[in-house]
Amino acid sequence: MTGEVKIISRTHRKINGKYYARVRYKIDDGKPLEILRAVENKSAVTPKLAQIEVDLVTNGPLQLVAGKVTFRQLAQHAKDNVYVPAVYDDQETKIKGVRSVVPAHAALNNLVAFFGDTDIRKINEKTLTEYQVARLTGTVKDRTKVSLSTVDRELSKARKLFNIAMEEGWLLRSPFTKAVSRNLIHDANETPDPIKTRELTDEEAVLVIKALDTPERRHTLPVFIAAMDTGARRSSLLDYLRWKDINFGDEIIVITAYKGKGKSIKPKRWTVQMTSRLKKELLQLQLQRKNKNDDALVFEQAKVNLRKLWTAAYAEAGVPKGTRLFYSVRHNFGTEMANEGMPLPALANLLGHSDPKMTMRYYNLNKKTIDKARDILNRRALANRQ
């Protein structure tokens, strides 16, 4: 939209107990338009009106105006202003953006492929349900069929977009009411998938290592060894582990993780052990590294096609389809440590858990646990007979 901007009125509205600054304007002699912006309270209306007017006069009318917002515009606004690379302050606290931009943008692209230029006011529970069904059945153009958990993540992104639209005053009510959210977005903890929550067995791990030890996949094997021997999460190994975190002399590794939500995210760091086989793999990588900067990522090259190669290796090893690649290895580590008698607080420290209650998930009742219980009881019975 180009032309001279003429302000018609500066008022405010109160909708559902929330105040909005409202500027009505028109371009040349065109139809009246308006911009609504949410404010914290009534006293904030006047400065917000001034800000809106300055933006209109200085930058021209915004594309995103009340009643004129398409889903595509809303998604692009989120890409440009919300889902941007994370920025941290001197204390490494996240002050802006997100840590995982690529998957966030991918989810938004999938949503845009379905909703496109639909007016966001016309999106309701019915159309959201249609999206859910379309993604689960693979009927969205140029998009493959996906799992329910993937659709849940994408609908969660959509809910975030509509919250942004409400904050900006482009939408008065979100279609994601509590009831709609409960019906459409499933809580993974309610019905855990036994395949996706299983740990990799020791026998399977041996076969996976063998399957990864090929010319095509060998560059990803050190990551698997590191996951097996440290229990670290995927992001801790691939995105945050740097050469300065490796101490060959003391045979220890500093693990980094970013947990939490919002702007209060801070890094958590803890020390874990370096096994002999992991040390061998890391020393070989060190000899091959081209970037001598200590801030360089340890597994930068290993990230190439890792998911594809590991998926193939897991299949060759006979691991049940659907087993999560990194989670199953981390779960193996936790379960084995628990079965060998590792105290709960110590295991929580190794896994990077702030709350030991999280660690209780790794105290699984598997065959080793049962065998260990049988041995204890047999020894007790034998002692009582003497």
C-alpha cells in the first residue's frame, strides 16, 4: 500500500478485559483501515497510539493490519521477529530468538502449505482439525504423511502464532481455546509409546556399532560412542560440545545443555567421564580436525546425514522401527548405571537432571533388574538356612 496516510481517529477499545490502542486511518481517499495493538493497561494507551502514528507516518502503513492478516503473513512475521537465531547476553542468558530455528521454520512452512492466504479470522476448530487429518493422511500438497507427534508439534506452533496475532491486535480471539487445544494437541506423557520410550539394549548397541563401522557411516560412529559412554543428549553432543570442553589428561568432558523456556534460559554445565574407547575416537578426530580453534565443535563433520545413516544402521541392527535414535542410547546409559547400583543423586548429576525425580525413569524393571533381585533373594535365603 502506497500513498498519503491520513489519521482518522485515535481511540482505545477494551475487549475481554484487555485494552487495545486503536488508530483508524486511510490512504489517500481509500476505505478506512485500522490498527489495533494490545497494551498492558489503560495508561499505556496514549504512548502506544503515538508509537503507531509515528510508524504509520515514518514507515508507511503496515501490511499486517486488523482484518487484513493472512496466515502466510502471520507466519512470515513470526519468522522475522520470533523464530530468529538466539541472542545471548554476557551471562549467556537468552534474550531473543530460539535455539532451533530450522525446525521451527519447517513447521511454519508445513502450516503455510495448508492454510496459505486464508484470513486468520476464518481459521477455527473445524479447519484446524482438517489440517490435522490432512497431515496424518498425507493429503497436503507436496507434504509427506507424518506421525501424530509431529502434527502435535506443528499445531503447537500454530497456537503460538495465534497468540502472537492477539498480542499484536490482529486477532481478538484465538481459535485455540482450552477445549480445542485439549482435543487437538495430545500430551505425550498421557499415552507414552513403548517403542519410542524404550532403551537400546547392549546387544543392539553392539550391532549398531558394527553397522556404523563402514566407509559411508564411519564419521558418525564417534557420536554414537560418545552418546553410549556419556548419556548426553543430542544437542549437547552435536550443537554445544567444543574442543575446549575435552580434557584428555584428566579423561573428563564438560557437557553443556540449555533447558527451560522463555528468556530465562541459561546454560547448565557438568563434568562426565571419558572412557578408553571414547578417548581413542576423540584423539583420532583431533588428528583429523582442520579447524584448530578450541571453540570449534567436536562433531561438526559428523552431523552430515547423521539421522539418515543412523536410521539405516538401526534397521540393519534389527532395532525395532520407531526407536528414538539418541533417546534410546541415553536411556540405555541411565538404565545400565542404575542396574549397576549407581546412587540416584550421582546418576542425576551425570545425566544433567536438576530434579532427581526425572532420573527415576531410568530405574526400569528389565531382565537385568529381575536377575539382580533374584540373586539377592537367593543369597538371602541361603544365608537364612545356615
